[in-house]
Amino acid sequence: MSRFDQFIEVILKHEGGYVNDPDDLGGETKYGITKRRYPDMNIKVLTKEKAKQIYYDDFYMKMHLQYIKDDSLALHLLDMGVNAGKRTAVKLLQVLLKDCVVDGQIGPVTGRKASSADVLVDLVDAYKAKRIEYYYKVSLLRNNQKFLKGWINRVYST
């Protein structure tokens, strides 16, 4: 089983099936794939296999997660990218890294700095804390308070 195959099982568990919550800015959603991001797609008939392909092409590959050697950190980045946007996910990491440009894109420099962090376990824990901090801020906007508990549970179950 590839690294992505392991990750996608966690992502799909977090995202669940079809929803159309009026308070969710993504709008109509299935397996976490949103009508807002994919306006020409018929979300109701989206298959799990098609969702996996989208996650691989549009998230895993575009986020350049191959530069992140630690599986736990890479999974958190992917999960955050899916939930809050790819650039947001990467910027949260880059803020934690010493002398790292915060541009929202993973490249060799971000990957190297993440891999050489003094204590990688601490970096993963710090990243989790950044995710939770972000979710608290977002929960104060619109009707997002109802999503906060689920978002925090997501961080701890990743």
C-alpha cells in the first residue's frame, strides 16, 4: 500500500459522504469534494474512486508532499489542505520553521527544513496546535461554531 493510499483512507473517513449544509462555504459536498471548488462536477454522483483521483492529483501531488519525509506531518498537511486549503496548510507549517519563506508552497527548502527540525515529534505537535488555533479563529466567523468540535476531533484523529 502506498503512502497516498494510507493517507486517503484517513481523509475519506474524516470527510464522509454527501452533505449540503447551508453553513458550509463549500456548498454541496461528497467525500470532501465541494461544488464550490469543482462547479462543473455533479457532486451527488461522484464515486469514491474519482474522489481519490482528485485528492491525488489536486492535493497530494500539487502540495508536493514528497518533500515531507515524515508520514505523520505529511498526513496532517494533506488533511489540513483538504479541510482549509492547500496554501493555508503549508503556511501554517512554514510559520513554524526557522528562516522559511511563508509562501504557501512546499519545495525542497521547506521539505529540508521540516526534515531537519530539531525534534520532529515537536514539529508535528506544534503543527497540530497551529491547526487548532486556526480552527478556533475560523469558528468565530459566520456559522462555523458548529463545526469546531469536529475540526478539533479531526486533528486528534489524524
